[in-house]
Amino acid sequence: AVNPSNPRNIVIAANDLPSIFGNRELPGNLIDDDGDGLIDEAAVSTDTVWVTTDGGVTWNRQVIPLPAAAPAGTTVHGDPTIAFNRDGSRLVYVHMADKTPASHGAGPPNERHAMVSAVSLDGGVTWLPANAGIVGDATLVAGVPRAFTLDEDGDTVNDANDKEYLAVGPDFANPAQDRFVVAWQRHHVIYASTSLNGVVWSVPVQVGGETRPTPTSAPAGGHSIDSIPTVGPNGEIYIVWEEFGTAGQSRIKFDRSLDGGAHWATAVGVPDTVIYTGSINPFNDPFSLGQYNIPAQPTRGIWLGLSADVDRSGGPHHGRLYVAFADQADRTPGSVNAADHDNTDIFVIASDDLGATWTALGATPVRVSDDPGINSQFFSWLDVDQRTGNVGVSWYDARNAGAANNTVQYFAAVSFDGGATFSPNVLISNGASNPLLTGGGNDFGDYTGMAFDRGVVHMAWADISNSTGNNADPLLAPPRPIRNEVYYDRALVNGVSLAGIEAAVVSGKSLNAAGFSGPVVFNTGTPQWVEQGPGPAVGGYTRIGDGDVVGAIQAVAAHPTNRNIIFIGAANGGVWRTTTALQGSDTVDNDNDGLRDEPDEMGWKPVTDQFPSLSINAIAFDLNDPSIVYAGTGSSSSFKLEGGMATGLLKSTNGGDTWRLVGQSTLRNEVVTGIVARGNIVVVSTARGGGQLYRSTDGGDNFNRLSMNDPLMTKTGLITGATRANPVVITSPGHTLSSGDHVRITGVLGMTQLNGRDFVVTVINPDSFSLTGENGTGHTAYTSAGIWTLDDEDGDGLINEVGVLSATVPAPLTGPITGAAQANPVVITAAGHLLSNGDRVRIAGIVGMTQLNDRDFTVTVINANSFSLNGENGTAHTAYTSGGTWSLNRAGRGYAAGDVLTANVPGGGGVVIHRQAQFEVLAVDADGKVTAVALTDPGEYEGVTNTIVSPTGGTVGSTGLRLDIRFSRNEFNLPVSGPVSELVAVPPAAAAASFTVYAAFGSQGVFRSTDSGLHWTNVTGNIPQAILRDSVRVRLAVSINDTVYAAVASNGGRLVEATIKDVDVIKIKREGPFFIPLRAGDKLNILGEEVTVDSVNHSNPAFTLVELTSKIQNVHPIGTLVTADISGRLSAIYRSGDGGKTWRPISLPGDDEKGGIHNGGHRMTRTSFSSEGTPRRRPTAGSSAESTRGKSSVTTERTGRPLSTTVPTTPRHIPTPATWPLTPGTTSSRWTTAGSSSS
């Protein structure tokens, strides 16, 4: 298991000695019976895990405790299964314990096992008995937990539980919470139990696999084993298992639960669903006359060896359920010759419809193993990388054993297309293992282990090869048989090479050697790594290797009450935190190195390296609770505009100690530029795809989009061209208009004859339309700008409408009947009926008092839960027994003005109503048909106002009233798109008070919300539109008294002269006190003509005088846009003290030497943060203060190529898998396994 929040934290659970077959310590005989170096110690658990927190450099063995409620003297019995929850805060281990310790090792049918669990809250380092539990019923029976009694389910037969597997995923009732599920076989019938914490478990439920003679005979029995659970994205629980009841066949069966394991789709007694039939019967193989033995597993045999996982990545195959297994290559049951029998391969099947069908990958299974010969592959394991959706499979493989087919190596492959194809197979292990050397009759056991996380395939398997040089048991005194060791290796598939660190992390020798102690430590074969950073940024940046640097800081957040705590977000370096910031300026040598106040004394540490994106654009504390911190991801490099993925928000609720991803379903691929949070309300701004505002009311788990970019919502658009033709043709990319729409045109430069007028449009294509009847042959030529706005083309008084929204309005028109009294009149019991006196209802479906069925009655309401049927004497009717419904008879009444209709309004026209909306009926016709309604309570909604609406259709049907409703403009009063470059909030005066928030929508100005980001007002005021129109970035800051500042960075201006040609000095119009901050050497672009700035003169308040190194060659009329690649330079700062109603420009000191903003010749000192968090001067000209990856590069002795010192967190594109190497030790930018180490 790999910790989702810390990829360097890996835990391996193995069947080890003496848990299953070893000796137990016998008290009082003064002998070390169990070989652990201790004599006559009390009976304790001997199940263990091996834990690393440094990525596999060191491993520590930890003993798994038994639950305190387990009977005294309980012994454990292995078969471990282990899983981290989704944020890595909880690690659950489930294993077997002996109900009758005296029978330990006796084998079936004498052994009886219970299932027990243990939980670690620190990644496997610590395990406490208080955090251990009993899987199943822990109710005490005669002082013993029922799960430990021999007949725990009360069917008169002693229960034997075996072969459990564990999975974890979202809880169906609360997807933000995790639910663990464990499945196993009892008498070869499949059972399951679930838990929300890994300690307290539900009473086991029978899932399937029962083949007893009749559904009612006891006990339950069957032929099933190898049950594998997995959890879907919405909390669906799936279980697959093998059924071996038919000789020469093994069938994969399947069931699912949609309510957390309480109920299963296939009822007990109903035949189970079969999804595949194969040839490998583990216990009834006609060829081997018993177990399915092969040369590579000659004693214990093999089975299909199932594994399963669900894609919860949110990618193109989200929700896909995969199952991997081994089968004969010909997949024809009943083979009776050795060539067919031993020629087994690895296959995968998948389902995209909750397991209803299994053809997502085609009509036949996809073969994973690519061995061209007839040797064996078996015991595979499949896992999905939940960051990418890629699928990994690993397995034992005898392809290199020759004709003997009796030695195995470990192989793996990855699919990048949802399982449709798999990469060429990659050899993982360095040695070959011969099962005849294992001793004990167990060969290689029953299973292997693999976890696929962040582009890294982690694998563990049993290995007897001694490739690490330390499995020399025959040399011990007295000699012992060689036993398997557990080997670990990992392969990286995201474009970064890494020398292999395969290691024998758990060995039989070690676990049985007297006096064994200490951690497992690599001592040979491990590359010597030298730390390369991030480190102090001397001179503003640190250069590494071929030029990658660290140092660009994109976001800074200081704790509101603790000056020692600061968070920074790097362009591609993740989130860093210091909790000792003041040590960087206290003139004390805090680390006793003879230096004071150097950067490393501040104690900066990276805290989000485990996540798939290290590009951090924004960091914010919760306004009420600074222990809650948010960080926004997305490409943020200021130089090459490169960076990591936009994966959503990172959230910490413990001051940055641990983090989890939230809001992925909405914010994935959105570059977050700002965050404001208070309690459950989180407002986020983004810059990608035009830029949007999003709002969450559940702490960031789910977001609603506020600013609209839906085509049906976009009823205004930009004009980029207008032809002098008859009729005029307008260019407006993605306009979404329809022929016949009415539009008003404003703001066009050049062809000003169009401005302020209304036109009917004819659509030419998605990017252009013509203005009907407008002859533009005599118009002035179009130069730039302009917008169109949808006019009131249908004369209904609504302008810029959202469009038509169809809603089915289920009025309270029907309901269940739960009683009918034999009285005069009959009294009907119907909870919450909502009827009124005089309503006409029709009764149907009653059992017993059938005299009422299919008749109409006028009702008199008695109370909210009952009414009488006027005139119906029921004293002689048959007694009511059950059932029945009442329905409002619309022919008798219909709707009336004033009725309130409640509607679950579906999405349409880009509008989504998440909760029920209410409409008031304003008018009806003579038949009770609604002709007008008003939205009175929109619930929680987007894009809907309470403007009076006129329904069309309005047909009254059996399920309610269908209304086609036209809504008016966007309720939130925000621009269609941004980008939104800044989001800031005024701290609320009280914890529960609404807060005020400002958003900068680039060229569209500044917007303000006073209700915690729900509704907005444009407060751009008197900031010159020309400044905003040509801006590339607008930044905001706000003080506690609601004084707000806006800083504008511009990359362009407008020419002052009417016509420009053959000149080497141009005038650029100035708006306000500042303008385009040009410098000598800058390149200007004037309608495609590029010129170079020689000098700049800002002395004239009306314009900036720019001298060029060469003359202008083309004609450029007044107002022509001049652009320069200076997107990061400040143009102007404005301040508003009245909530944005009016703005006052602020003068800033200038930078004379660099031609910056001038005002009185004063110099403005600029600083930037290094990755260590200390203020540093800006890097010298030509340097880059950014990182193309979050961590530094290093160089291997083997290839000299850069690699990552940590498990990589920024997956990269994988080229065509066919180019992958097929042998270990090959350096590759895709996948490398090389080298080995001993333990």
C-alpha cells in the first residue's frame, strides 16, 4: 500500500513465519519455541508489516496487534490485506485469527478463523490495540465476541472464514467520507462487511456463491473463493470471485451493492451473475487430478487469481471497472494436454455500466502478457492510477525458463487507453526463482502485490532467486531449507528515469533468526544521491544541471495571528511552509552553525510534493479558522507559461500538516487564480478557458459555476471583423446566435455606422453572421473592437435572455394510502397529502376495501394526514388490508391562481437548479391549465432570476405540469468570461457575517459581492476603460476597512496621430497618470508591423512619446492598438474607499534605470521570494526565476541524465508504448527498472 498523501510512505504486508506454519511460543518450557529470540513470552500477534517513510531506503518491521476484545490466547493466521484511505490518514490491515489456537497449523477442516483488523494513524509506524477491531459481530456471547464463536452465524455448523481482501473508496451516503469493505469466503460462500473507520465493522452479509441444494437448507455452502472487492466513484461496492464447482472450469462471478454493502443486486438463492468462464479450476482439474498444478507452481497450484479496481480519476474512463485474471491462452475450458494446460496468460475485462455488461474492451478479453511461447504466467495483480486513469498489471512469468517452464520472474505492463491495449511487457525482477527450492510445499503462495500511484508502479512478490545475495539459509547452523523472501521494486512510467532499488525487504531467514532486530537497510547497489535543492536562492535564483532553476514564488500567505507561520506557493515547486519564520530575522544563530539569519534557519519545508501538480497559483487561509488552508493548482510559469496540471484545490484542515484534493469534478483543468474561504463557503477564481468564478457551500468538495460560459447562456459576444459588403458580414468566433435573432452593435472602431443600432442576423457559420439589409459598401473600414448584444427580438420585455428552460413541475397530485376506515363516510389515511376541501381524487390499488378502486370522490380534509370521502358509506365494505393510491382528478379542479408548484428543475440552457424551486401560479385558463407562473423560491441555483415568466406548453399530465419557461439574464450579474486574475475579501466583522469579496475580470473590470460571493455588482467606476481594455492582468488588494486597490498591468496602448507612416517617433495615448511602461529595447507590434523602442518620454501627461530605432513603414490610423510583450509590468494603481464607486489614481516611484514608471525620479525597490522564503533581489537580466519542476534535478552515474530525487509528482506525456524497453536496466524516459539492493 502506498500513502496517497506521501508517496515515500510504503507498507508491505506479507504472509510470514510463524503466522501460518511456524511454531508457537509455549509458556514455561524455557525454550524459544517461535525462534524470535525471546523465551516464554506471552502469546502475541506474530503478523507484521514492513514500513518505509523514505521511499524504500530503510524498512522497519511493525507487529500488528490483536483487538483487546479478542479472547485470551488468540493466535493469528496471516492472509493479510491492507489499504490506505484516500487522504492517507488511516491505514487499515485485516488478517485472520484462530478461533481455536490449539488447531493452528492443522489445516482444514479443523482450523476455524475469525477476521480481525488493525488501524494505523501515522502511515504504519504505530499500531495500537485500541485501534484494532473485529470484522463482524463483536457482541459478547458467554464473554466471547460472537465472531470468535465456532458457529458465529447460528446455522448449527462451525464457521471457517478464509481468504479475505480489503478495498476502500467513497461512501455511498457521503462521498467525502471513506468506506472500507472486506470480502471473504465462509464454507466457500462469499461474505462481506464494511466499516467507516476500520475498527467497527458491520455484521457480515452473504453476497453470493451459495450452491446448497435448496435456498432454505442449512448450512450455506458453495464452491467459491478468491473474492475481490473494489469501490466505485459514487460508493458502489463491487465484488468478483471464482466458482470452482464444475470440473475443468472456473467461473468468475460478480455482484454489486449501491447502499454500502447492506444489500446486493443478486438476492440469496438467485443464481449468481457469471461474467467469464475459464479453464483454471484450482481444486478440480482433470489434468492434474486435483489442484491446477503447473511446473512453476507444482505443489500448491494456481487459480484464476483475480484482481479488480475501478477508475475514479475523473478521466475519460471514469467509473470503468476492471478485472484481471490468468487463463489458458486458448481460453477453451477442458484442455487435456500439457501444452494447453500450462500455457497460461494474463487477461483483462472491463465494464462501463456498473457490471451489467463486460464488453467495454471488446467481445473478448484483452491479453496483457505478450509472451509468444507456451510458458506460464499467473498470479497477476491490477491497479488503477487514480491520478491518471492508467491501468497497471504485474504477474509471475516463466517465459524465460525454456522448455522446463519451471522458474519465474516478475513482469509488468501498463495501459494508457483504458485497458484497450497494454505496453510491451517489462521485466522487473533481476533473478529467476525456482519453486522446488522454496520448501514447505507453498511454492510462491497465492498472490502478489502491486499499487499504481502518481505514475509509479510499486510491486512486491515472493522471490527465491537470491539476486540480492543474502538468502543463504543453507549455510546457517543447523541448515534450513531456503525460504522465499519478499522483494520490492518500483517502475516509473511518467517520463523520469530512476535506477532500480529492488530489495529483499522481508525474508524468511530474518523472521526466524534468533536475536533478529533492527530495520532492514539497503547496503549494496543503491545509487549515492547528492541533494540538489531546492535550496537558498543566492542572487535570486539557483541554477541546476542544464539550466532548470528554482525560485519563482507565485503566492504568499501569512498566518493572521502567528508571525512564525508563512506559506508560499511556487510556480512549479508546490506549497512550502515555515513555522519558524522569525528565526530568519532575529539576529540569533538558531542552528549553531556560526551564521545568523541565513535562509535555512527559517525552516522551510515542502508540504505538497505528494500531489500530481506542483504548480501553485494561490494560497489562502480560511477567514475564520487559520488552521484551514487552501492552495490552487494550475500552470503558473511566468516565463514559458509551462507548469503542472490543473487538478483543483488542495485543502488542509490541520495547518498544512496533511492535505487532500477537493473540487476536482469542477475545477479539474481550471487554473486557479484566487481563493476566498470562510467556513463552508469557498469562492474560487480561474483563468483558463476564458476564466470563471466558482462557489462552494460544502467546504470545497463541490462547486457551482457563477460566471457563465455555456453557449446557450452567452448572449453577448466580441466582434473581430466587419466586411464592407452588402450585407455587412460580422466575424464573431463562437457567437451561438440563430438566424432571425435581433442584436444591438456597439463599440466598433472604424465602421462606426453600425454602432447603437439594432439588426436582424442571418447565421453564415459558427463564427460569422450577416446583418440583414445593411449595405456596408460605403461604410468606413472596420479597424477593431465592438460587441453585439442579443436584443428583445421576441418583444416579451426580456433582453439578453438565458433561453428556454423546460421543467417538469410535480405538484402534490398523488400519494400513497396507508389506511381506510369502515365508517360513514370512509376516512382515508394518507400522510402529508396536502389536499384541500373540495378536491376531487381518484382511488386505485387498494387491497381489501376494493369497493373504492377506480372511483372519483370529493374530499373533506380532516388533518394533514387524513381525509374523508364525501358520501361514501363504508360500514359494509370489505376491511382495508394494504396498499392503494389517491390521485388529484384534474378534470374536476385543475390548478388555480395562487397555487404553489414545487419543481426539481433539470439542467437546460446552461441552467442548473440543485434544489427544488417553487413557482407561484399567476393565471390559469378555464380548464385549469397554467398560463403564467412566477419563480418565487429558486432554491440553490445558477443563472435564474425571479423575473415573471410565461410558460408555453403547460400540458397537465399524470406526472405533473410540463412548463417551457423563458428566464432572463444571469442572476449573478457577472461577465460571460474573464480571465479572473484576482480574488480578495474583506475580513468579516463577525464569524457568521457575510463577507465582501472583489474579483478582477481583466478587461471587463472589477466586480464586488457583499453576500459572500453569491451576487455581484460591477464597481469598475471611473477606471479608464482603455486601461482595462488593453490590460493583461489586474491585481487587487483590500484593507480591513474595505479600501480596495487595483493594480493594472498593460501591454498596449492607442496611437494618438491620425495617420502614421514614415515616422520614427510615435505618440501613445495615456489614460490616467500611468500608461504602458515601455523600456528601451522593447518590441512593439502595430497591426502586424514590429518596431523596436529606442527611448521613452513620459513627460507629457496626455501621451507617451516613443522614439523608434527605425521608421514606421505602414499606414496606421488613429486608435490603432500598439502591443508590447511586457505583460508583467505595472501600468497603474487605483484606490477606492467607497466600495468601488469611485477610484483615485495613486502615484508610484519610478525605475529610471530600466525605463519603468516615472514620477519624480524615485526608484521603487522590487523584491521576490526564493524557494527558501527569504526576500531576494530580482534576478539579473536574462535569468529566469522559475522552476520547470517542483524538485531539483540530479544526475545518475549510469547515464548522466537528469532524474528526480523523489517519486515524481508531475506526470508527463507518455509516447507510444511500443517504444518501451523490454529488458531491465535500460535507461528510458518512460519506464526503467534497474539495479538491486540487499537487506
